[in-house]
Amino acid sequence: MFNFLKKALGKTNEAIHEVIPQKKKKISKDEFEDILLEADVNYDLIERLLESLPDTITRIQAFNSLISVFQYKADFKDSDVKPFVEMIIGVNGAGKTTTISKLAYRYKQENKKVILGAGDTFRAAAIEQLSRWAKRLDIPIVATQQGHDPSAVVFDTIASAKAKDIDHVIIDTAGRLHTQVNLSEELKKMIRIAAKSMQGAPNRKLLILDGTQGSSSINQAKAFDDMIGIDGIIITKLDGTAKGGSVLSIADELKMPIFYIGIGEQPEDLIKFKANDYVNTILDEIFI
């Protein structure tokens, strides 16, 4: 886990080393502030984190300060419902399709049966990309043509999962900008049809946030949450950015469960997010 996280936070750690080239037993408050700024932590949050800290900070004091950000009630909404229906939401370019393939791969590794629903009918490329992943992973997919009603895909995917005794349904959605009224109504309709297809569906609505966007992705998340209610977050592309501290800002602002982080392009490059491991991986680069 730590090795994977170290890979994910590689560029963030490089930014930390620009502030502190050598690890220390203690650091000054100013150094800690500079580290958090370099890692793209929101400045208001930095001020709150520093408030209760002394002028010279030990590792345990730094740990207690950072881990406090994650001390909120997070409902991970796991259940034994079968099929378990997940709707994957986010703007274009955030890594939705790749993340769907990673989730599907993960469930397959757990010997679960998976089906995909190509619900992003706005872009032909999205249907093609998801279909390629389905073929590569040897997973069934329900897909239609560009421009067709995505709610029909939702209905057919859930119906197929019920008929074939499938464990997990993963449905892609259109990734147009969250400000578009059409997208909002489309997503709401997809959710209504899912609920009609199976009581309680979708069981989980996961928002994909691009880690390279840093703290700016927070407004995106709030807009989607206001629109349809988000159950949790997956943060992608953390391996490609020095903004790994934005995870702290995202957790602080949204108070939602962070389920996974993406650390690469391969199906296996998705790891469960654990706050303790995340904080310790950062502090390992600062303290002896």
C-alpha cells in the first residue's frame, strides 16, 4: 500500500523536497506552511491546521493535525444487494472510463460478476472506449448508438444483470460541464429509471475528480452533489501532479467518503484510500 501511495504522490513528494531537501526530526511552522502550500492545500485550511500547532513541529503533531481533516462521518454505503448498481459521474477528461475499467477489474479479481452500461451516449468515443475495455477485460456491456436515450441503457443494463445473476453493475454517464441544464435533467432521469428498474438503485453514485485540477475540482463536486447527491469520490491522476495535498482540501470541503485513488493507466492502478496511509506517506518525506 505504501509503495503504491508513494508512486501516486511522487510529484507531490518532489515538491516537498524543494521546501525541505533533507528530512528532519522537527520542522518550523513556516516550513510546514510552505510544504502544504506547495502541495496545493487550500490556504484557509492551512491556517486552521497551523492554528493549534507550536512553532516547532514534531511528526506526531503534524500527523494529528493532518488526520483531523478526515474526522467526519463518512457513509461508505457498502451492501450485499445484488446486483449492486454504481453510477459513475464526472466531467469529460477526469478519467471516468478508465476508472470504470479499474473498478470492473477489481470486482473481477474478487470473483464477482460485472456488467457495464455505456450510459454516455453523448460521445461516440465514450461508447467505443468503454466497449474496448469490456472486451479486454472479458466483461459484458450494454451499449447503444450515439444520441440514444441513456436511460434506456440504464434500464437494459440493470435488467440484464438481474436476469444473469450479476453482482455489480457499473454505469457510465455523460461528462459535459456540470453547469449544463440538459445534463442535470438527463442524470436525474437516469437515476429515476434505475430506481424503477430495481428498488434502491443506484446504490452508489461515485464522482470522479481529476487530481491534476487540485482544489479547483471542489466547485465541480459541489455542483454535482447539489444536482443529484453524491455518495463518494474517486480521485484520479494523482501520480501526474504535485497537487497531492488537494486530497486534504477535498476531504475538508466536501466531507464525503474518498473510496479510491487512481495511480496510473492500467486496470490494477486503483487503490483503496486510507487516510492514515495517505498522511503517513506525506510525512515520510518530511521527517526522519
